[in-house]
Amino acid sequence: MTQNFHCGRFVLDAARPLIMGIVNLSDDSFSGDGLHGNTDLAIAQGRRMIDDGAHILDLGAESSRPGAEPVPVQQEIDRLAPVIEGLRDCGAPLSIDTAKPEVMRFALAAGVDMINDIHALRAPGALELVAASRAAVCLMHMQGDPGTMQDDPRYADVVVEVAEFLAERVAAAEAVGIALNRIAVDPGFGFGKTLEHNIELLRRLGELVVPGFPLLVGLSRKSVLGLLTGRAAHERIHAGIAANVLAVLRGARIVRVHDVAATRDALAVLQAVEDY
């Protein structure tokens, strides 16, 4: 059984699936939900997601879609600061989706509960920053970087290689003093993976489940769902629900989603059947 997940000010029971709601402050989100740094809209969206059933809010101010342009550090901080302030007392952990140590340092000082890093704390100083805090961390696999990751991704065995990478990053985190009950891992759907790689990861997701480390999955509105359905990003809610239910059945403990209420309802039905 998965242990409790220590997430800053909170201890979450990951024995049942948790919903992470996406609050996107970027200008060029792939999913069309970017709030362009609008503080009031972001705070309202975050509170609505809590009401809809989100257990964690993930705030991001820089797009990581394929080919995305980097956002300057200060701009990222300026977008996040008032939203962190406005949502800090919302009753759920606040996660920051960033790969920049400077942004992590600011966010941790501001009291956030989790760092969600697509680079798995590989930037200089990132491991030490998180180790010195109480915050949780999600370590994600990505082949390449957002600018080039979809150019020509290749694997001998995508599941084995993702598992090896995540195990190495967990070991690196533990070595600097990050408690194992503060670590989640993410296979990185869509980050340096073809359609076939993504399907293979979902099909064999259970091979990535390690007791004690919540497996986080981000499939919501991803391009793999568009390739399978022919739908634009904002029309992929039904495909996303199907993908997330499949992921939870294969061992995912946290699902990162745009559509919180629909995900909550789908998981409530799944849980009722599992508990019957």
C-alpha cells in the first residue's frame, strides 16, 4: 500500500487516487487554458477546482509544450507571487510547476507545499533547495528539453528506460536528505515520446509503480489523445477521463488534470466499484 504523502503543510492519503488541478498562468499553453498572468482569474479558477474536488493545485507560469520559449525568471515569479498569496489558505497543498532553482527558492520561501519539476531537480542547486524545505517534489522523466524533445525521440524499451531514470533521480534526492515520503514520480507522458511510446507507457504503467512513491500521471488534453481521437485540445475531456481511469487502474495515485469535476465523478464511480 502506498504510504502517506508528506506535502509541505499537509499529509495526503495516497491510498486512494488524488486529483491535481492545473492552474496555468502562461501565455502559450498547448491546452488553450493559459490565463496570461491574470491573477484574479487564476485565484478564482483555483478555488473553483478545490470546490470541484481537487486535492492539490499545480500553479505554472511557463509553458513546457514542444517548442515553447523560456520565460524570464522574474516574469515567472511576478506571475506566481500574487496567486500563491491568494491561494495559500485554500485548504489544499500548492504545487509549483517550474524547473528553475530561482523560482523554486522564491516559491518555497512563500510557503508552497510541492515542487513539480519536469527536469527532476537536475538544475544546479535544485536538489539542495528542496532538501532544505518541507516541500514534496515530483520527479518527471523527459528525453531532451521542451524545445527539441519531440524531434526524434528513441528508446530501446521506453518503460525500462523511464523506470531506470526515475530510480536514479529518487536515489539522488534521497542522497541529499529529501525524505522518501516527500517524493512522487512522473513518467512524463508527451515529453520526448511518440504516440507509440505513450501508449506503451500507459499499457505497462504498472511496471513503474514502486510502493511508497505515488505515481503521478499527466495525460489531460495531451497530444496523444488528439492523435487517437482527432480532437482539438479543448475537446479531449472524454479521452482524458478514459486515460486517467486506465492510469488509476494500473496504479497511478495522482492525476494532473484540467477538468477536475469530471475526473472526480469518474474516479468516484471507479472507487465505488473497487470498494463494493
